[in-house]
Amino acid sequence: MEQKHESDMTPKEKRQAEIEKLRGMSLGEKAGYLWTYYKIWLLIPVILIIVIWQGIQIYHNVREVELLSIGIADTGLDTTSGQEALESDLLGLLGTGDKYEVITLDTGISSGDDSAAVMKRATVMGAGTMDMLICGEELYEEYEAQGAFADWEEILGEDYGKYEEYFDDGRLELSKSARWDAYGVVAYEPVYAGALVGADKTDVFRQFAEYFLSDMQ
């Protein structure tokens, strides 16, 4: 039988010819052939999945309401459960129950002076997306000298006097709070919490302070 030229074949005959061609190939040859001649069709479902996933992520991020973003320096090992409990409790304290509300904890901050640690701190602080920094004395003093922290007396107003003994020269010393210690997120002392200038979350900062200091009243 005279073999038809491909251009003379009907679509059905072309499909049949392709099937016959593939039947004579090994598994590796089939994969190579399909990728060479049909990769665009193989990639379309993958591209669609990626686009849909990104769309969902963008939609979620647009609706997301970040109540408080906290950087915690030098977190201890095996403190995941404590971090999760802290995040959950703060969400309950500050949130309204909206499923899109979130508390963000960045526990990747280190007080070390190696290039990676310095770069991480510079990136986080420079981005201006963090509201509060919880850290040890040395790191706190570094940023305090740069004027990075808001005045807790201004934040708490008339209530500052109720908690004054738990402040060290105007610094909120979390390590004096039994409630903070219960989370076991860090192993060092003293632990200070600094509300970052420009965060514009005075009410949230006030609730945060009262939550951790009220257990001592």
C-alpha cells in the first residue's frame, strides 16, 4: 500500500500514525519524543496550575490583615510549640475572629555579628514591615541608640505608673513576666520588647504590654 504523505493525512490518520510510532519506542524514547514535539501541550497544565495557585495566594494576601509583626531574636531550640502558643494567644487577644487576621513572628533574627546575621537584621529593620522587636540587652541598646523604639510611657499613658516597676530605664523587660516565661521561646535574660517607631499601632502595643504585665498585678 502506498504510504501517504503526512500532509495528505486526515487528523484521525495523523493521530493513528503517531500512536504507531510511539508503540515502537522504548519508555525513554517516548518521553524524549513527547518532550521534543509536544512540550508546549505538556507544559500548559503545569502553567495553569501555577497561575491558579499564585492567584489564590495573591487573593489571600490581599485579604490578609496583619495585626502585629514581631521579630524575636535568638530563639531557643525546640521552641516551636511555645511560638505557636504565643502566636495563637496574641491572635486571640488582638483579633476579632476574622479568619484573615494574622500574627507574624519572625524568629530568624540573630544578635550575632557574622555577615548573615547582620544582613538579616538590616533587611528586616530596613523593610519597615516589623512592628516590634523582642531581644536581649546588647541588641536592644544597638537599636535604642539609633532611635528605633517608641516611648513606652507615651504608649501606656496614665497606665504606665501601674507597671513602672517592670520597666528598666523605660524598657519593657519581658523577662519579669511569668506569662512570657511560660512560652519558653528564649533562654536568655534580660528580655526586652521594643515597639518600633513608625509602626503606628499604639493600641496594639498597649494591649501587648498589659497582657504580659497584668499577670503580676
